[in-house]
Amino acid sequence: MTQTQFVLADGGHARWVVRAGGEGDNYVTTTEQTASFRAAEDASFAGGAARRGEEDFAKALADEINARATPAGFERLVLVAPAHFLSDVRERLSTTATAKLARTLAKDLTNTPDHELATWLASLERDLDLS
């Protein structure tokens, strides 16, 4: 069975998630990445500056995905993020990372606890294994 790396992200935070032990429907966060700002938490950070901050974070996240898109890094990638941020990250992925991108889901799961992720990720991963 192919190991799937899930990246759950929004404009200021990302979680790297895998199926625990490679079996069952338990998922675990292995790494977290946070933007140098959190626009939603900083009332003075408004409008265009917030959008630029999200774009900067999309670039930083894509750079991290690109760096990990090696044979030793991950076999298959599923990217889960709100639609606008998903687009920002996808356009910055390398050819190698894009080739490993098996699926995307336009949904914000960054605040979903690990023990609730199976609701969203298990059937998605099973569908990938069957195709």
C-alpha cells in the first residue's frame, strides 16, 4: 500500500499528517508549519497586507512540499486547504511535487483534531488505493 502524506493548510498554518502506523483509520500530525504572522489574530494586519502574508505563506509551504518531494520524502500527496489558498500553493509546486499530488480537497481541516481526521481522510485514501 502506498503511504500518503496529507498537508492540511490555511493561510497561516499547515499540518503534515499521515496514517498512524500505516494501517487503520488513525491519523497523526507529524509536523506543523506556521506563518511568521497570523492575520486573523492581528487586527492591525488588514486588507492587502493580509493577502500578501497568505501568498508568502503559500510560497513557504510550497517550498517545503517541493523539498520533501523526493523518493525518500513521500510517495503520494493529498493537499487539503480552502480553495483560494489551495490554488496559491498548487501554482508554486515543482514538477516533481505536482507529479506526486494525487488529490486535493477544498476544505479547511487545520483545526480538526487528529482523532477526527478519519472522517475526512480515510475514505479519500481508500479511493486512491483502489484507483
